[in-house]
Amino acid sequence: MDEASFPVAGVVIAVVSSFINGSTFVLQKKGILRARKSGGSYLADCVWWCGTLAMIVGQIGNFLAYNVAPAVVVTPLGALGVLFGAVLASWLLQEHLDLIGKLGCTLCCCGSVVLIIHSPKSENVTSRAELEERLMDPVFLVYISVVVLLLIILIGRFSPAHGKSNIMVYVGICSLLGSFTVPSSKGLGLAAQEAFSGTSTSDSRALYLFLGLLGILLVSIMIQFTFINKALECFSSNMFEAIYYVTFTSCVILASAILFREWTALGIVDCFGILCGFITVSVGVALLRISQEATFSWSQTRAKKD
């Protein structure tokens, strides 16, 4: 990519959005702690609402960045938000990661960037009919059925029993929902072009598709939002953000690859890169879990002494 064609505007928007997104979980966690201290609800706390507003602004920024720069350039910059969130959490929340936690956070970011760079690139879907064909593909339907089944098990069985003690339960729920939110976001634009054009003979069908995707997107976002706040009530924001970034990115890559049939275009180098990236993030998540358990044990010992 030469200097003349380098998408400076997209990169700038992506960097700013990453920093804004990095602050969302920290501000929401701060609001939860303030509400807990005062005995009220975090829904009435202004800091929590600042975090929620930052999340909305950050996602709008991501949408703009993806429209003016290639995804392969924009997406890796999301790792900056994880690192910024860790710094901000140490200042606002006094959440200091130990050496193992810092190493785990760094490995998660580096591994995610490698995964993104070597992940299969989306094929152009230019029509509503082509999108409908991809959505009805048997492989994609089986994948979505498996995701729905996992969500039912996690939400109905594991969340009440293990959600407050195991961070991977809430992370898993929020990340699996990415299999719905990102494809729905991509499909809304295509459906809207025909649904509101006023000239196509298939406007009514396109409108139904648009409303269906919009409903799926809104429900997915609301469930994600609920369980993100449940996670922030129980776990440190920087640890949750690092693991969530990894698992959400992986789920989105997998869902997009199946929906757009991208795996056939993968080469040997990309397969090896994905394997290395997956191993790296797995080690990073394992280190963060070790750090979390060590911190939890230390807190429990201190509480008994007090």
C-alpha cells in the first residue's frame, strides 16, 4: 500500500475509537463501584452512563473507520484499546495486574493481531439475494444452531451457578453473541439499499430481511450489554477486556468465514499464522486466568485475616 493510497483518515478514526472503547469497561466498572458504595443502582450513576456513551461513540467510530479503510488495517488497532484500558484501570480503579497478568494481556493483544492479519478476508456480497443465499447455507445454519445451543446452556445453566466465580462464562456468552451482531451489521446495509430504494420489485422481502436482521442485532446487543455489566460487577475490567477482546474477535472471524465461505481462499502461510495466533492467545488467556486466581486467593486470605 503506497503512501498516496494509505487511508490516513481511517487509521486516525480507528485509533481514536480504540482509545474510546478502551475506556468503556473502566468507566462502567467505576460507576458500578460508586453505586455499590452509595447503596444505589449503577443505572443512576453518571460515570456508568459516561462509559455507556463512550461504548456507543466508539462503535460508531469503528463503523466509520471500516468504511474508509480496509478491515485488515483497522481491526488490529483495536488491541490499542485493551492496553489503554489496562492503563486507565490502574489509575481510576487501582486494578494493578501482576507480572503474569501483564504478560497475559500483551500475549492476548499480539495473538489477536496475528489472527486478524492471517484470517480469511471477506468476499464482496453485493446484493440482498446473495446475502440470503449465504444465510441459508446449511453449514452456516448448523454453526448458528450450535451457537444458539451453547448460549442456552451458558445462560440457563452455567451463568447462575458459575458466572460469578468463572470469568469465562460471561466472556463466552458475550463473545458467542458476536456471531450474530457482526453478520447482522454487515447485512443491514445490503438489505436497506433495496428495502428503502422504492424502485425494486422485491422491496417487501428486503424490508422483512432488514427488520429481521435489525431485531437480531438489537436483541444480541442487549444481551451482551447485560452480561458485560454482570461480568464487571464480579471481575476486574482490564482482565475482562483482554479476554473478551480475544474471544469476541475469534468468534467474529469464525462466523464471517463460514458465512462468506472464506476458508477456501486460505493458504499454507495463513493457516500457520492462524495456528500461531491461536496458540499465543491461548497462552495469554491461561496466564490471565492464573493471575485472576492468584489475586482471588490473595483477597480471600486477606479477608480472613481482617
